[in-house]
Amino acid sequence: MISLFDIFKVGIGPSSSHTVGPMRAALRFMEACGETESADADGVDEVGPVAHIRVTLYGSLAWTATGHATDKAVILGLCGEHPETVKPDQTDAMVERVHTEGCLPARDGRPVIRFQPETDIILDKETQPPKHPNTLQFEAFDKNGTVLRLARFCSVGGGFITSEEAAQSSSYALPNVPHDFRSGADLLARTQKTGLSIAQLVFENESALRPLSDVVTHLDLIVDVMMHCIERGVAQPGILPGKLRVHRRAHALFERLKDKDRRNSNLPHEIMDWVSLFAIAVNEENAAGGRVVTAPTNGAAGVVPAVLRYYRDYCPGATVEGMRDFLLTASAMGSLFKLNASISGAEVGCQGEVGVASSMAAAGLAAVLGATPAQVENAAEIAMEHHLGMTCDPVAGLVQIPCIERNAFGAIKAINAASLALCGDGDHRVSLDQVVQTMAETGRDMNHRYKETSLGGLAMNFPEC
């Protein structure tokens, strides 16, 4: 089981694999450089202090570096910033300072390190990374140009990073938990054996790894960040960053929907417009580099919050405990996709992002509306089955077109999938495990142009100017 603390992470936009992951990799590299310098001070290593750093981005990271703010994320990580705690309204000033001064700010008693982003961030669009399409390399040099440290990381989706050596391994160093599961069949068998719901089972697993109060606090934090992100997105008019100059739609849509409510002129299906609004609001915040929850990725960050808000605002009997159970159930589904397929758009296309998010949201909603574990698994399967083959083709490398609207449709599909599953008895022909396997195979077969490179699909057929 991959922890809900890993599936649901607080970060900043616009991308988990191209922003959050690279920022973490840069931060980890800087921490390793600090360890080298400490060893040198003790006479263990015969190396001088780091004087210069160079970064090379490969594959999908290189093709969409500017649109996905990968260059900016690398700078922030090298400056010691964490995705969870960096202040979004201060990031531009920090990055501009590095560009202007041509060096990283001195910190922790470390000498100033030369780093000129224009020349020290290299976009290698030609070299095919051997292990994963999202690969980045860091090199640290002393004042004489001698390489002190070299490291290569892969950003494998959802903000997860790993060494290049481990990138293609299907095995994870998973913790020991009371109810281990690595497939949908395992999960259902565990619920049948214990009599626990999926949410209860996951909660017991999480509570075995850390204090129970920490689990509850994290769940409530995730809910709080998701709901605040919707509110911020709804309140912000204006134009999103980037050359497409996409107008924010959530604010105007919110005003129109409120006006319809005041005039009592709503059609029954227009509740879906509110769900779409919630998803659009989150992904406009993400596109603007705001604070979001990676769920399971930033590109799909609006689906789970939108469906969770639908449960909170429109489902009779919704409770705080129900919202926690929603996230616990959803995290189990995200874990299965992460373990057995991928949640990286650069690896399997948008089916691994919006598709997985829709599957997670469908399971979560079905669970809190009273579904059996079998019906919950059915809801997750239905949602993913109807995202199979979805490409990742962001126009101009920006997480805006078609990504923002895709989240709205992913949320609607999740609600529909949960409803269909609840109409049945949990018995169905295609299992979640079969759909997960199909998604992985479809991703492997998909042409690389449709996997977050902006080299195919809508990205090539939409005129940018």
C-alpha cells in the first residue's frame, strides 16, 4: 500500500511531475551537496566546496519546461524551498533574484554558488532518457570545474521522484501494514476477511505507521486545502500566465450560477455546472502556480476536490467523517494505479492523470453514499474504463488547454460512475485490476508525441496565435 500521505500531497502548480517533482529533486541534490561539504570539513573527502551547479532536463521535462514551470521549480528547489511550504506569491521574486544575480542565495553558512539559469539549465530535447521520459541531471562543480557530485532523478508522476536506477522497477519499498494489498482483488479479499470497509482498512494501515491523530490531521488538512483552493479559484478573475492568455472562467461562471439560483431558474442537470465550476476553479489556480493538493497529480488536481465538494454541499447526511472516508477510499485506488500502472502523463498519457483521479473520486463518492466494497471497486473500474486511451497534449506546454476542462469532465464521469455502481450489486464482468493492466498497456503503446510533450494532438492543431 502506498500511503495516503504520498497520494495526497500539498504543493504548488502547475504540474506535479514537472514542477513538484523537479523542485524536490533539486532540493534533495542541494541537501546531498551540503552533506558532501560537511564531510570535507571533517577531512573525510578531498573535495572543495561547491562553486557552480548545472542542471540538464531531458525528454518531456525539456519539451514543456517553460509551460510547466520546470525551470522555475528547479531554481526554487536549489534555493532550498519545499513544495509543501513555499509561498506561491513569493516565488516569482525569488526566481527573478537568481536570474538577476546569477547565483543561488547563500544559506546555512554555505558560500555563494554560481548558477545562471539561462546557461545552467540545459533543455536536451534530443537525448532519449534510458529509464523514464521525465529525467533530470544535476552536476556540482568546485571552483576549478571539477565535478564533485552528479545525480540523475526521474520524476515519475504525482510529485514522486526516484533515482534513475530505480525508475523502471515495479517494486517499491513499502511499509509493513496490517492489511497489505497490491491489487483490487487483494483489497476486496481483505475487506471480506476482516469485515472492514475500504476506508476503515486504509485507516488502520495508516494508523500503524504513525499516530492516529496525525492521520486525522492530514486528512483534515487535505480537505481544508482543497476547499480553500476552490474558494480562491472562484474569487479570482483575470488572465492565466503564459502566451495563450487564457481568461479565467470560474469567477464569471460562479456569478452566473448564483444569479440563476436567485431567480430559481435552474434545470435539474445544472447541478453538474456547479461540479464543473469546482473543478475549473482548482485547475485555474493550479495553472496560475497556486497552492493545490496533488490528487494524484496537479494536472488532475480538480477532480477529487470537485466531487468531494459535491458530496459536502449536495448529498444529504454529508459529514466530516464522511469526507475523511472519501479520501481514505480514494487513496486506496490511487495506490493501486501507482503500484501497477502509472500516474504520469509523460508515461501513459492523461488516462494516468485525469483518468486515475476520476477513478479515485468515483470510489470515494460511492463509499460515502453507502456502497459495498464490491460496488466501490466497480465504481473505480467504470470511471477508468471510460478514460482509457486519453492522451496528454497540452497546448503550448501549458496546463490549461485542454487540461482545465478535462478535470470538469473527469469529475462528472466520477459521479456518473458512482451512481451506476450503486445501481448494481457489485457484480461485474471487467475487474478493476483488468482495467489497470489495460491502462498500463495502452500507455506503453501510445506514441510519445501524445505523452506530455506538446508534439501531437491538440497541441499541434491549435493555432497559438
